[in-house]
Amino acid sequence: MAQTAVATENQAGRHQEVGHKSLLQSDDLYQYILETSVYPREPEPMKELREITANHPWNIMTTSADEGQFLNMLLKLINAKNTMEIGVYTGYSLLATTLTLPDDDKVIIIRYRNTIFILIIK
């Protein structure tokens, strides 16, 4: 019984330093992927926003750097021209989206709690 409690406690702490869940079983492997593949490709504005958000008490709600790059890849694959962001926390995924889209894109942002409805057309 004691081993189960320890295993559950260790599992809950996985990837705690980055604030996100992962399918990977190894924290070391996840950190290696971030440091060798994700962080070097991250644009400077996104890096700054990620670092600022990491200190926020609710940082678990933000999009991680690897998720941002995955979103970036998906948008490029489908050749997206228009996006809609519903529920903006600090804007990390929004920034990932706008940096990926072409200059003639349209981005619609809807944030309900603060009643912000913004249409950005570049």
C-alpha cells in the first residue's frame, strides 16, 4: 500500500518543472527534447512570453513550447489563412498562430471573462 502511495505521488510530480503533462515516461527525455529541439526553434517573443508566464500561479493553463511548435506545424501543413482563438490566457498559442500565418491572414480573438472581442487583420 505504501509503495502505491509513493508511486502515485511521483507520478503526480512528473514534468512539474515545465507545468504540463506528457505522454513520455521519462522527465529526462522530455527535458532533452525541449532543450535540443523545441527551445532552439522558439522565436524570441514566444520565449519571453513563456518565461513570464512560467512565474504566474496559474501557469498550468498555458500552452507549452512543444505544443506551440506542434500547432505551428499543423497550421503550415493545412496552409491556414484564418484562425479563431477562443479563450486567450497569456496569448502564447495566439502568438504561435500569428507568427505562422501569412501576411494576408485573419485572426479572430474571443475572450469571454473580460468581454474582449478582437478582430485582427494583418
